[in-house]
Amino acid sequence: MKKWIFLSIAAVITVLVLVVIVYPKQGFLWNEPAPSADSLAMQAQKKLEGRQGNCTESSVTPAAVRRSSKKGKPRGQYIVIDSHTNHLYLRTPDSVLFSALCSTGTGASLVDSGKGRVWRFETPKGAYHIDSRLTDPWWRKPDWAFIEEGEPIPKKEADRLDPNIMGDYAIGFGDGYFIHGTIYERLIGVAVTHGCVRMRSDDIKRVYESAPVGTPVIIF
């Protein structure tokens, strides 16, 4: 009888050891520890450095930029756009030179019921650079602009052009996206755009005058 009691106790102890030591490592009973903020930032930076050209999937934070290697870290001025708080920052690795409210994409979708096309109005996240600078820009209205207003799509190219809606300055960062002025300044600070970044006239002028072609743009 004593032998069986001893064996039973030994079996219970063995099971407890497996539960406490082995199972957590396999993730069966407890979740793995949450990654630290530093770990997440480094993961974001690796995604940033591994991409070339335009990027619409990765989310990159200022912390990731600060933790980047010398090769990946902007050396001079660069632009950071926080699409969550709708702020734009012109900065260096060590200081903020200028900050202002902006407006970014709504995240809403539009469906063309006639042709089944779908547009999602988001400001793309990731690492870019300024590739064009325009004064007195004209907006070529795409199909969705007419569908959104319930208007027929024009056949003449001239009927698509709007000389006023983008303000006095536009700074392109790829794939048809711009940081630009607007005639709807009262809505600055609210996510109301179709993907571009809008700014007040004085603020976009400041950014335009300070950011030449090649300036890095980080959007998160």
C-alpha cells in the first residue's frame, strides 16, 4: 500500500512539473510575454529598411526612426506625419523644427456600382521621399470624384481639371499622393481627405520652402 501511495505522489509531482515548466514554453496554458516597446520599434524599423519605393502596408513610428541604423536613419531634415492625431512635423533626428495640424485620409470606401470598382481613401503608411514640388497646382479629378458627387464621368479631359482645390503648393511623395493646401481650411485637423495630406496655406508654404526633392517622409 505504501508503495502505491509513493508512486501516486511521484506521478502527481511529475505532472505538476510538466505543467509549470514545459507547457508555458509551448504556449499551451499561458500566452507568451507581450513584446516590449523597444522590440516592436525594432521590428517596425526592419520592415522600413526592407522596403524599396512606395510602401502601403508597414506602420513606422518616430521611435523606430530614432532606433534605426546609421544607414537607415535620416541624416538631415525629414517629415513625419502622424495620421492618428493629424499632425505634421518637420524635424531632424535631434529636434522638431516645425509642427502643424493637417488632415489625412478618412479610411472610408466608395463603390462604383456600375463597374464594381472600389476605392479606399487612406493615407498610405510607411517610408517615402519627396519626388515633386508644384506651385499653383491643378487637380485632375479621377473617376471616383464624379461618382462620389453623383455626377457623370466627363469625356473631355479639360472637364476634369480644377485649378483651386489644392491651394498654392503641392509636394508629391509618390503614387499620386501629395501634401498640399486646400480651400477647406476649417476642416484641418480632421481626417477628411481621400488620401492626400492637407494643410493650411501658411503651413504648407513653410513645408514647401523647407523640404526639397529627396526629403524623407515617414507616415504612421
